Amino acid sequence: MRRTRIAIFSLLIVAAASACKKSSKQDPGPSGPPADGTRTQLSLDSLYLYAKETYLWYDVLPDYNTFNPRSFEGSDEYASLQSELFKISQYKINTVTGKPYEYTGGSAPKYSFVEKGNAARGIQGVVDLEGKGNDLGLGTFLVSERSGGPAKWLYVRLVERGSPADKAGITRGCEITKINGAPVVLTNAAVTAALNSSTLSLEFRKPGTTTSVAATLTKTAYTNDPVYTWKVFTNGSKITGYINLGRFSRLTVAKASLQNAFSEFATKGVNNLVIDLRYNGGGYVETFQYLANLIAPASLTDKVMYKEIFNKLLQEGNAPILKAIPLLDENGQQKKDNSGNPLTYANVDFTPARNTFKFKKEGSLGAITNVVFIVTGASASASELTINSLKPHMNVKIMGDTTYGKPVGFFGIGIDKYTVYMSQFTSVNSEDKGEYYAGFAPDYITFDDFTRDFGDPEETSLSKALSYINTGIVTGRDQLLLSNARTVAPVENLQMQAAGAEGFTGLVEDRRVLK
């Protein structure tokens, strides 16, 4: 069934790309693309034409002849599209920084990207947003004692629920000491290659121990739960619910665990929350909205949560190229109206009024005194949208490090064999605030304690969050107890580098309001 859906969706994408190219041949205009060209040239033309009408910052793009999409043609079509998209993304300047909004200092845009294959199952990291994994289920940190120094340890950063690593009893905080019977080669390339292998033998020490444990992992397909864990902590009248959400997977994947967690919070009288999004790079807007409605009190129902703001052409219905983009359901099938006519993005209403979303209480959790978010530089997009949407209405505090800074989102556009995700809307809260391109700075800087599992009250960020909730003062652990039982201090000198596959970063909006 899954292969059938992908095949159908692939055909639709080809149709969309063909429609775009066909229209450009029929009406090239005084400065439009030539009537013919190579497959790569036509794809480059298509990318430019889509950007010229749907890109958030379309207004600064030059005309076709000045931009010259075909000048990006190389021997590799994928690389050619990436180069062109990077150029497109560097025109709009952020007046605050004096640099492009999508500036990274490298050769890739900060937000927009191209994926090989079709969009139906194209959003993938370690685990895709549909809850499907096909790996060992491990994320790791190479740890150095000082910035720029050589790595000395390899620690488990996260374990995906349901994965081979999870079933083998490996947890965050374990130190990996041997790979395939030999001491770990402490380089990113070596560790990444090992984690991408089909079979892997490990020796590791559990947090705070000196005893080695052996395990052999075999890559396999599994179903993942994006909710890593949830717990309740009681300190007198302060009852705190803690939950760690790894990604905003499709709501049908995440909903059951979110419901179970908040049901337990309500039953136990939770009146404070710690939401751990430290490695959550985003995902589906619908899932963020559901989480926000679980957190929010009933008194916020019908008040503005957030708004999606598209460019002027889309808002005013002046983007004819939208007719080339089929409007698809979650199974990759093109939607139809009540008369059976196929729908495209030209049928969508992009006005701010129709893209304003309001709170609608979910669950039975009562009033919350404090909401503390644990974040890092990997917290992006839907994670930041959650923070921004709740800030005007609740006492929100941020622990950790400055977030990624991604207040934009997209819908996938198929071009031949590829799917392009370019920035197409920005999000603002009820106070019309959403300029967090530099990320959210933490109220309290805390160290990402890789030596303890999520939900451990002694873990640095959580211990300080609980301290704030319980006493109003931020105290807690500032030293790490490594698995060899040697304390390292100060922690700010430690340098961590993620090794292995990374998670998805983005904000996906697949719900559309029709005209």
C-alpha cells in the first residue's frame, strides 16, 4: 500500500512539473524562459518560476533574463537545483543583521532546501514524520574537554523509541567505549559510518557506572513514538509535569502518547509544566497546535493562537502558477471538490483572515502557573512556534541555549524527480510578533547534560527548571558525572558535536483552507 501511494504521488509531481514547463512554453513573455531545453534546464526554469510567485521574499527576485536560471546547469541536476535555490535565497536582506534572511555562512540556505524523490515520504531525518524508522535508532555526541580540542568520549545523545537500540536497553547518557570489538575511533566520519551500518556491535557503560555492557544492533524497520518520555514531580503544592517531544510527527502518530501524558498530568493535578524540545527541529503545524491546546487553559478558547502570513501575490490570488501544484491529502491522493473536480493550490485561500488559528482547549488539564521550555540550537520551527504562540498568554520561561531561529514554513513543490521546500509563509502570534530569525534567547542558560537520560531530575536543565518552579530561584547541577565516575568541571568548557543522522528541521503546513 505504501509503495502504491508513493507511485501515485510521484506521477502527480511529474504532472505538476510538466504543467509548469508547458505553461512556460506557451507564454514565455518578453523576458520569460525559452520554449525548449534540456531536462535540467526546464527544471531550473520551473524552480525560478515557482519562486517568483510563491517564495516569501519573491519581490526582490530579478527578472528571468537577469537571474538566468539555466546558468546554474551542471552535470548533476540535484546539485544544479541546490545551487539555484541558494542564489534565490540570498537576495532578501534582514535589515537587523545586514545579511540575507537565509544566510548561514555556507553554500546552503538556512531554511529552504531540495529533497530527492517525491514529497509524500520525502521529509526524513533519523525517523520520518510519519513515525517510520529504518535504522539503529541512535544519536550520539562526540565530546571534547575544550573547544576545538580532540574528542575524548562518545556519548549517546538520544535513543528512538521502538528502535533496535531502544530494545537493546541503551539509553541517553550511556558512554560507548567499543565499536565492533575495537576502541571507538573518535571522529565524526567514523562514528557516522558506524551508525549507518546494517549491523553494529557495541560496548557501553550506563550512566554513573563503570561496568561495560555489550549489545549487537541490526538495522530494521520500526514504528517510532515521538514522545520520548513523560513524568510527574511533586514538591509540596508544586506538581510539575515533564514531557519530552522529539519531533512534531504527523498528529495521527503523536496524538495517543500526547493524550496519555496530559491525561496523567490532569489526574495527578499538575499545575506547572516542563516541555523538553531540546532536539525538536519541528514538523507538522497541526501537531504543534494540538500540543498548544493541551497546554493552554480553557479560558483561552477562541482567542488567537497564531497566524500564517503568505506573500502578497498569494494573498491576493495573483499567482497563476499555483494551478500547476495539485492539492494532495496525507495519502498522496489529489483532493477533489464536491463536483469531483481535482483541486490545486489555486483553490486555496491564502488571506490572513482565513489563516488565523485560535485556541480550542484539548484534554482536561487545569490552569498552569509556569510553562518552562528546555531548548538548544537544534530546537526549531514548530518548537519555536509553540513558544511564540504561548508567550502572550502564559508565564513562559526558556532554559537551555538560543534556539535555531526559524519563523517560516512551507509546502512541498514537486519539480521532476525532486521536491522543493522554499520559505513560503511566516508565523506571528496574537501580538503580531514573529521576528525570531536569530532564535529565542534563553531566560536561563543551562548546559545540555548528555550524561543523564531525559526526565532524570538530576539532569542539568531539568533540575534547574524544577528549581525555578519550586522556589523561584534557579539552582541545580553544574557538573557532569561521566560513566567512569569522574566529575568534569566546569561544564562550559566541554564541546559536543552531534554524530550520525540528524532529524528534520522545518515547519510543514499541509492543511489548506479553500476559497
